Amino acid sequence: MDQPKYAQRNAVVLGVSVDSVNSHKEFCTKQGLNFKLLADADDKVSAAYGTLTNLVVAKFSARHTFLIDPSGKIAKVYESVDPEKHSAEVLKELDAMEKLGGKP
């Protein structure tokens, strides 16, 4: 993960999932992730961002990325995420925001 590159830009990476805290710990360990995951057990955050998906027997948070500017407004939404390219896309967008005066 490009965590140091996000830190240089004063950006925070936070994941949200309706899974439990223990499930997140196991997932992060297995995947080698080093960013925080919010356990959205009551589905409120996922519902507020429009990412809550209900299948017949399961609920989950869709894998979207929200780039939120320093004032707390959503600056960009990525609804289709390719894990191989996604971090570079977001870092590029953060750099563009900074050039426009919207420091991340």
C-alpha cells in the first residue's frame, strides 16, 4: 500500500464495511493491509454513502472510493475500483486537487 504517499499529502485512508471488528482484523492480516477499517455494524455509514447492497441472504458495502476535500465535501467518487491501478489514480487526483488550491 502507498500509505507513506498518502501521509505526504495529509490524506487519510479509511475503509468501511458492514463486517465485524474481528473479521476486519483477520482480513487486514491476511491481505497485509495497513489502513483502518470501520466496522459499520448498523449499516448507517454505508447507507449514508449509498454503498449498502442487499443480496437475498447478505448485506455488504460496495467497493467505492470517496475522495473528501479538507472542507468535508465529496470531491470525487470512484464506483469502479481496479486494485492494481486505484492507488495511483487517487494519488494523481490528490495532486491535481492540491494544484488547484484544494489541499488534501
